[in-house]
Amino acid sequence: MRHVIGLTTALGRCYIQTMKKKKIGFLLSTSPEHPNKKTVVALSKEALKRGHEVYLYLVDDGVKNLDEPEIHALKEAGVNL
């Protein structure tokens, strides 16, 4: 499956960049209250929706996100923790 991820112009010509199924990793090192959690959840959902394999790494204060419902939902949706 290919997805269009951007449009680049060079020397007056247009090139469409496509992306095959990829492995994408996110590193979350902040507590559940930090806005980064919302960002990582949204990016992970979008990557899954596009058919990519997603890995979420929780480190430092990010480990506190393990009990968050959004993180559990990502795991059930196919994110590798």
C-alpha cells in the first residue's frame, strides 16, 4: 500500500513522494499530564490508519503513561509497546 506524504518542487517540476509500509517508532519521556501524550497518540493512530507498523517506547516519566486508557487503546489497535 502506498500513501502520498508530500509534494516537493525542484527546478519547476513536481515530484510526489510516496511511502510504503514502514516501521515507525515514537519515544515518549514525559508524564501523562504533558501535551506530548496527546501528540504521540494522534500520530500513532494516523500511522496505524495508513498501515504502518508502530512502536511506542516509554522512558523516564513516560513510563507513567502505561496506565493511561489512551495507551491501552493503542496497544489494542496494534501498537507495539
